[in-house]
Amino acid sequence: MKKSISYLPSANQRDLHYIVESILTRIKHTEMIILFGSYARNDYVAYDEKYEFGKIQFYVSDYDILVVTSGVSDGVAIKALGNIEDLYYDRAKDPDRQPPVQFISEDMKKLNKYLKEGRYFYTQIKQEGVILYDSGKHKLARRRKLSFEEIKQQAEEYFNDKFQSANEFLENANFNYSKKWYKKSSFMLHQACESYIYAIRLVFTLENPKQHNLSKLLNSVKKYSVEFIKVFPQDTPEEKRLFELVKAAYVNGRYDPDFVVTKEDIDALVPKVELLRDITKRICEEKIRDYGERG
């Protein structure tokens, strides 16, 4: 992992130094502090302002920070990091332009266990992260080769989590439909599609880079089943329109007051998402059984 943030502007460096000093002051058994996400990759957005959907929209990338401790309870760490977050925002001169901070905390032993098992979230942090503080008492573990039984266990955990999440989004879409909140229903259908595809990627690869574009998501899993072409075939202008609608719903379904979604649109989209659900369940369960037979 990288150990320098000299590539960042001085204001960001000052923010991060303040955060590190605050953590070390309030959490005595801190072993490592790791910056990950867009500021670690150097693809962050310092400030972006656009006039969209009838009003000014602005965006600033978060500081994503993993705090690694030893012998510190989750409750103590969460409370301390919450206090640090409050102090950090209190010192902001321009809140709209101040990068938000997002903390996660993890015990050193647990972190190394997850790294050895190749847990995708923590492996990605190790790959892209920048060490802001290191006590020097520990080393990050290397990923080892997993047995098929371990792969099966991880795949089952990921599937159960993401498939349940997708089902909840689908249920919420139907609830919003019943209330005639069709625009919100379209957003929930997008989220359901996203989560079903996340389940597939995690079961088949144990990895899941973040992505919200449905075109890219579907392309990433089409190799696992020829049936995906049946979900959003796009072989007619109407099919293309429906796909573009649910694809756009991730943003427009929440923020655009002029985004129009009709009852007929939802009537046409729900069976497609249900088909995606059924394909996801079938191919993921088959893959998990395959892992078990090879173990």
C-alpha cells in the first residue's frame, strides 16, 4: 500500500492530518489508519456544481477511512469516531465544499482473517489504500488459496445478503406502485436489478466492483446465462425505451421533477425484474451447489 498523500492538495492533507491526530488522541489502541476510495485512487471530485432538475446540485467526494484497532470494543470505537466526525464538521469554513468523512472500524485480527479469506471489500482496500498511520506492531495478511468449501460459504453469505436486499427493493417497488408513486417505484426497480446482478457477480467471482450503470452491470454477467437476453431484449423501440427508463431511474427517479413514469411503464417493467430474480436464483444456487460438489 501507498504511504504518502503528497499527491493531494494541501487542504486535503490538512484535513487528513487533523483526522489522524483526532483518532490517535481518542482511540488509544489504534493500529492502522487507512485512506481508501476515491481519495486513495486519486479520482476524487473536489467540488462539482451543476444546474439540474430545476436547482443547483453539488457533489464532493467523501474521505473513506478504515480505523484498525486491537482490544477496542465496537461501541467504544463507534462513539469515538462519531465525536471525531462532529468536531471535524464543526471546524469547516465552507460546509458545502468540505469533503464528508465516512469511518469504518475493524479489529486487527478480524481484518487479517478477512484478508486471508480474500473478502472482496477488504482486499480492495488493501489494493488501493494509503496508510495514514501504522503502529508498526502488525502486518496485513496475504490472501491464501481458498478451499471450495470456503468459497461455497462465502458465496452463500453474499447470495443470501444481496438476494434478500433485491427482493426487498422489489417489494418496495410494488408498494410504491400500489400508492401510485410510479417514479419512486421505478427507482426501486433499478435498485432491485442492481442487487440481483451484484448477487450473481459475488457468487461467481467473490468480487463486486461498485457500479450503477445497468448496461455495464448486465454486460458483466451475461456470460453466466444466455437467458439474460430475455430480461431486457431491446429488440424494439418500446423495449429500448423501457430499459432506458429503468436505467435512468437511479438518478432521475429521485431527483428529476420532470421524470415521467406511468402505471403502464411499471406494469411492463415488473415482470422483467421478476424474470431477472428467477434467473438469479437459479444460476446462483446451481453455482453454489457446484462449489459444494467440488469441495
